[in-house]
Amino acid sequence: MRILAATGIFWTTLAVGALAAGPSASGVSLLPHRAVYELSLDRASAQSGIEGLSGRFVYLFSGSDCAGYTTEMRMVTDVVRESGSLVTDQVSSSFEDHGALAFSNTLFSDFSLQSETVGEARRTGKGAVSVTFGGDDTQPVELQDAEFPTEYMANVILAAEDGRRTYEATSFDGSGEDAMRAVTVIGDRREGKDGEARWPITSAYFSLGKMSGDETPDYAISMLISADGVGRDLLMDFGNFKIAGKLTKLEKLERAPCETASAALSVRP
């Protein structure tokens, strides 16, 4: 199950735009906050072998336009299968600022380490993204130019504010070794109880080899996204099963001052 990759891409919703030109260039004002989501099984086919699912998603988004943004999240699920239960524990951290992304992803299954990825991606002057996995002694991987997570979804928010129905770009978030083609469909604008604009969106993610609109996405994420980047009514679609996430707690945080650039992961100068 590629839940870790999907959750990483889902939280691209907490984005600020056009980092190559500087985070504040987009005009999107994001809310630093801590959010807690209760997870449940929305649907599962017989082929999935899943009979039930429960869990919790804790998300922390901090920083500011000028100091950069740090994202820390932990997702724990208890999956009930025909063959028995499976507990997964996924931790992801990233720091994004001005065309650079540092990331770390760890997955435990039944309390045993299954995978661990650490790396850094930088936009180069050659219209590409250079990714280094595991440290300075590894050979960089060159990818085609791609938008980083915060950049991509800020552009989605801007498209929604402009009344557009779709936004599409190549996206790289560090949850895997490859970039993906991301296509987001934007629904009608709604007003929240606080008067803030919100939009239902569905973002589908395709391997870059799948260039036809008729292809089935690797996975899709639906949610209600507000203008300040807070996601509600989460639904992660993996084809043969879907996970729903209900926002149960939202704590607003202060923006980091411009002279502060601390993060869970630091991008090297």
C-alpha cells in the first residue's frame, strides 16, 4: 500500500506558490497550524482483502513565507485483513524554501522498519530537478523540472481563486524516487462558517509514462481546501480501497519571524 506516498502528496495542499521566485510571490497566505484527523475505511473491494481500518493522522505545518515552511506528519493505521490485523506507522518531515526541498520518510509495519528515505531536491538552472538520496556521498538523480509540494498546491489555490476548473503540472514531493503527473479538478466555491472561501478538489497522480487522460491514476486525493491551506473531508482513493479522514482538532499557530529559519530538516546553502 502506497499510503506514505499519497499522504505526502496530499499535504501538498498546505502550499505556498512559485518557490523558484520566492514563497511570498504567489500571494497565498497559509495558516501555520496543527491538525488531527481520525481515519476510517470508506470502501474496500473484495480484492483488497481489507475488512476494516482505523487510525489517526497528526499534521504540523509551521514557518512563514520568508523563513520557509516545515511540514511534520505522523499517520498510524490499524488495518483489519482476512489474514489478521496490520499496524502501520508512517512519519514524514520536510522543509521547503526557494526552489529546494529537504525530506525524510519512514515506514514501520507491525513495529518493524520497512523503509526509510532521506534526501534533498534542488531546482537547477538547466530546467531540471537534481535529487540526492541518502547523503552527500551519493550520486544525484536528475529529473525533469517539477513543482515541489507547496508550490503545486498553491497554484491549485490560485487557480481556484481565479475560477479555473483544473490545474496540471509535474510534481515531486520526495515520497518516491520519481516525479509524477498531477491533475487537479476544482469544484464550485463554497463559503465556510467563518466566511472563508473553500473548494472541493480531487487530485489524481499518474506515473509520467501515463500520458493519456484515459489512464487510471496511481491514486487520487479528494478534500475540501480553504484559501489558507487547511484541508477538510479527506478521502484517499487507492483503487480497491478508500480511506476517509475527518478533521477533529485544529490549532492555529503563529507565523515564524523572518530572521528565524529553523526546521526539522535544514536545506544546505
